[in-house]
Amino acid sequence: MCDRAGPSAADADRALQAALGHRFAEPALLREALTHASTEPADGRDYERLEFLGDRVLGLVIAARLMRGLPAARAGELAVALNALVRRETVAEVARELGLGAHLRLGPSEATTDGRAKPAILADAMEAVLGALYLDGGMAAAAACIERAWSGRLAAAAGAAKDAKTRLQERLQGAGDALPSYVVVGQEGPAHRPHFRVRVEAAGKQAEGEGSSRRAAEQAAAAALLARLAAGDA
């Protein structure tokens, strides 16, 4: 048995489809995208397969959008912007803005432990919904939803791509806030191919970024924080 918030499954599906800007020809795809493994569905169709697809769709659409919007940016600069826009925390924030949590189908174990608010579940379900959009309406339907839901963040990324750290510092100074602090919170890989994870804190908020060098990870973290600050302004 699964738990689902809202007045009725049909009404909830219609409301979500309106928010996504797409009417599903196969509503079963949307239901699958909203079904967490904790429900132990009899047909085995939880959202994990659609999440796998949606993750790739999201990355492709955002990468193409950045290529069009930043024609002078180098590959490394595009990578920083892309990482900030598709990271789990960002995807979870978009899911919250769409009210996705209220539409999730959860088993008792997740329904009673605030599963609808968990960033990991929200991010995974959001990617699954994008996968469902792609299968039901093609790339056009998925891209339209992504460009609309990520519009503010895409605009912020366009402004932050050249040098996210400098732009973050200028924004904070303009607002009279203290300068940001960067901390390495993870380092993996061999010496010839390291992978860094950095956290930046400023203006009462924080974000993380990853990269093949500390500088790249700091740039990714700064871009992610700029996107959060811009979303808060909207």
C-alpha cells in the first residue's frame, strides 16, 4: 500500500501535468515517475529506470542551452555552469518549486519519515518525471519543461560562467555582506587525476561544487551559490 497526498490521484495528476506544461498521452508514465521503491509496486515499476533516463535528458538539454547562450565560453566554463545546474541540490529545489513532493507515491517507511521533503527523493523523482516527459512527448516536451523550470537559474549561469568567484564576490560586496569562505570537504582519486569537492558559505547560504582541481571546484561552488541567491531574488 502506498501513501499519496492530495484530494485524489486523478486531480493531482491533472494539477501536476498543468505545472509541467504537458498533458500525458500515457498517464501511466507519470504515475511510474512518481512511484518510490518503498511502495514495492506489484509490477516492479518504480521511478528508478525513468530517473536514469531523465538524468541524461536533463544534462543534454542544459548543455545545449548553455552552448547556445554562451557562445564565447570555453569548455571548462560550460562545465562549471552545467554542474551547478544539474547537481542534486538544484534539481531538488526545482522539484520543490513545482510542488512535486505532494504528488509522490510513497510506502509507509518513507511517508512516515517526511520522505516528501527529502532532497534525494525529490531530485530522483524530478529526473524521473523528465524521463517520462521525454518518452511521452519527445525531447520537445522535456526541453520545454526544463527551460521553463530552470529559466532563472540558466540566466544566472549565463552571467556567472566567465568567473563565478569574482561575480560572487562583487555581488556580496555590493550588498554589504562578508566575503565568501571556501572549504575543501572532499578529495578523491589518484594524484594524477584528483577530484575535489568544495563548499562555499556566504550571505547565510551555502553550496557545493566539484571539479578536477581545487580552483575548478571553487568556481563550481561559487556558480551554484550564485544560482541559489538569484533564485531567492526571483
